[in-house]
Amino acid sequence: MTQITHWINGALDTKKPERTGDIYNPATGKVTGTVAFANAATVDLAVSAATAAFAEWRHSSLTKRTQVLFAFRELVAQNREKIAALITAEHGKVLSDAAGEVTRGLEVVEFACGIPHLLKGGFSEEVSTGVDVYSIRQALGPVAIISPFNFPAMVPMWFFPVAIACGNTVVVKPSEKDPSAVMFLAQLWKEAGLPDGVFNVVHGDKEVVDALLIHPGIKSISFVGSTPIARYVYETGTKAGKRVQALGGAKNHMIVLPDCDLELAADAAINAGFGSAGERCMAISAIVAVEPIGNALVARIKSRMANIVTGDGTKGSDMGPLVTAVHRDKVASYIEAGAKEGATVVVDGRNLKVDGDGFFLGPTLLDNVTPKMSVYTDEIFGPVLSIIRVNTYDEALNLVNSHQYGNGTAIFTNDGGAARRFQNEVEVGMVGINVPIPVPMAYYSFGGWKSSLFGDSHAHGTEGVHFFTRGKVVTSRWLDPSHGGINLGFPQND
Ligand code: NAD
């Protein structure tokens, strides 16, 4: 049995916790360990360690910081498979998905290795006679990162490489469902030469999040999770005077225009709908088929679904289990609701049988879904694809723009003009053109619109650097040496 505890000031916390939570292997349904739940006193210890470490880390040279980042990058790359195995054991996603997640996180570390360039400020010479103005960006202090279960390594890595590179110290609060990957990353930071106290981890649930949100030592909050909690975190954190970026839920639409390559669109629907069992904030869950291609598209998706092997993620399957039994049952209840509200159940994942007690649900396809059905209005976060049929591009666009979420979207078409119009008109933060999961590269920024993001800063890229630093502008006048003072050998004015 694994016993996960907090990582404070470069060491494991040895205190006996007041509360713990169970960790499951979703593929077997068995408890594999426990995780300590922090209270306000433990949070205080972590923030004190981060505050003490900040005094030195903020003054560490850019050369030193990049050396540590490069070393960390090497260690993560060397241990990619090990980290992936930890993710699969607690999250359930298949090993190749887990390794892909580590790679995407690694790209942010690589981006952060360029921090000397990213922190360069502006300079204006002679704004007035003898006066120069320049800008610098400085670290905030201890910052908190609160992450969801679905990307236990990648989502924290959207933030902490950039935060640390900018000179901040961090307290990470991973999901209590799969806390092991971040603990392993903590050890790698130490091995990479990061001073103790710069990277701390506390575990738990609402109690620890609430303690972080109001702790006066925490200067900013980077949160990723469901929309109701993201809204709460944003409101509570900003009320306590903190800078907050809170990324929320999603309902990503894929618009399929009649002129597109239908084979490409069907492949994309399968990968984006059922990869990671649909537990991705960039998963496609609503496919908007612009007629007359509805029947042809549904037939292609249905025939591909027959080939998806659902099972233990360590055993070569295509799709793993859902994260908990409760979540599996909730997703299954949406299929029931969709059927009751009039959707056609083309493939019913509830019919899947996998040996053992794992939290499995097969891939599901619902056709003739309408905008009022709960399968359309709500984020399901499982392997359920809904087809909504419309007659025009304008109807399709209107659906996307009317939805409360605006995280990602994709259009499939061979018409460049239609795609260009869509990228301009759609009210969503991340747009794919013949690309179903348009996750921005690390040097761009990741984030949605509307109820998918509270706050104005997206993750990583230059917005990440901006979020984790404060701007300062210096206006300086240095008198010419000829002006006076100690005679340095320059000609003196009278
Ligand atoms: P969640 O909101 O349940 O939990 C996220 C974090 O908040 C966890 O660390 C959890 O411990 C904490 N938390 C849970 N309940 C809380 C409460 N009442 N008060 C304070 N803190 C609380 O989300 P989840 O189920 O772990 O993750 C799935 C959700 O995350 C989905 O909605 C998904 O769309 C979203 N997500 C969004 C993005 C994005 O970039 N927008 C990325 C990944 C996941």
C-alpha cells in the first residue's frame, strides 16, 4: 500500500495526519494506498518554507535557474515511462496517453529553460534630456497551484516550471485521486539541484484549498478543475487580494461541414472523443454535423467504435476505465437521461463487460441530440459522443457561441474561407482547423473563454510569464559626469 504524505522544504512530512483519503487503481477497483489530507497548520508550514526559500531563490541568477531547469528537464525525460506508470496506476488512462501527458508537460519545462530571454524588459533611452525609462519583471513570492485528477503531471507542469523560472516558490495541491506523479516530480526537482522549499506539495480536499485561498503568504492561485469550483476559487482568491487564474470545465464542439474529408473527421472524432476515456478538458463531446453528411458520419464513427478495446491501461488497451465508480455511474446516468429525452443511442457503452471490479464504461454514441438535452448542456467528462444535426454553418456556429463553455473547438472542412470565417467568429479560446484537439504548444498560452476560464491569464507561454511576475518601470536620470561630484577625470562644467 502506498502512503502519500506532504513534501515540505525538501522532505516528506512525517506527522500522522488527522485525515486521509483512499487511492484507487481504477482498472481493478482496488484501494492501492492512502493520501494524507493537510489542514491549515500544514499549509502554514508549507507556505513558511516557500516564504523562507523565496528570499534566496528570487535572487538566484538566471544562469543558475536555467541550469536547474535543464537538469530537471533531463530527469523528467529519463523517467518518462516511470511517471507514466504512476499516472496509469491511479488515473487509469492507457500508458501511451500517460506518456504523452508527460511529454506535453516537458514542453513547458523546455519553454521555461528560455527564461533569460523571456524576462528581458524594455528600454527607452532619452525620454527626456538625460532621462531613460526601463521595465523589469519580478517574481511574486510563494504561489499556489491546485490541479485536477485528469492530468496529474501535465496540468501542474503548465504552471510550476514557469513560476519557478520566474523566481517564485510554489505550493502544489494535486488532486487527491492521483497524487503520486507530483510527488515523484518533487524528488526530481531535488535531484536537479532546486533548493529545498522552492517546490512544496500539500495534499487534501476543500479544507486545504480553502487554507491556500486565504493564506496571506500566498500571492497567486493557478487553479484547474470543474467550473463551479473554478468560479469559487476565483471569487474567494481575488477577494483575499490574490492574483487568480482559474480554468474550468468544457463542452468542446466539432463542426463537420459537408465538404470535409469524412474519413479524417471520423478518425478525429474517435481520438478526441474517446482518448483518455473522454476525461480531457479538450475532449470533443459534441459533434455538429452539417447536413447532408449526418448519416454518413454516424456510420463511419460507429464502425470505428467497434475496434476500440476497453480495458486495463497497462495491458495494451485503447481506452482505460473512468477515474472512480461514482464518476462512472454519473456518466452512465447521462446516457440514460439522453435516451429518455429522445436521443438515439447508436452505441451503448453500458453494455460493455470487463472482468473484475474496474470502473469501466464503453464508448457511447448518441445521435439526434438537441440543445436542450442534459447530455448537450452539461460537461459529461466521459466516453460519450453526441451528434447534433443542423442544416447550415450559421446554425452550427450559433450552437458553439451560445454554449456556456468556450474551451476548445474544431472545424472540419476543405474550404479555407469557411475555416477562416470560423476562427474569426467563434467565441472559444482554442480553435482547431482539421485538428480535433487544438492544445496550444508550450510557447503559446492555454486557456478558454466564458465559463471555461475565470481571470484573464491563460496558462504557460508569455501569458504564464506575465502571470507569475509583477511589472516595474524605472525612470532614471544619471547626471553627466561633467556635472560635478568627485572628479573622475572628465572635463568639469563651471
Ligand atoms: P474538481 O473541480 O473536482 O477538482 C479540482 C481541484 O479542486 C482538486 O484539486 C480538488 O481537490 C479541488 N476541489 C474539489 N472540490 C473542491 C471544493 N469544494 N472546494 C475547493 N476545492 C475543491 O475537478 P476534477 O474532477 O478533479 O477535474 C475534472 C474537471 O477539470 C473537469 O471539469 C475538466 O473540464 C476540468 N479541467 C479543465 C481544464 C482546463 O484547462 N480548462 C483542464 C483539465 C481539467
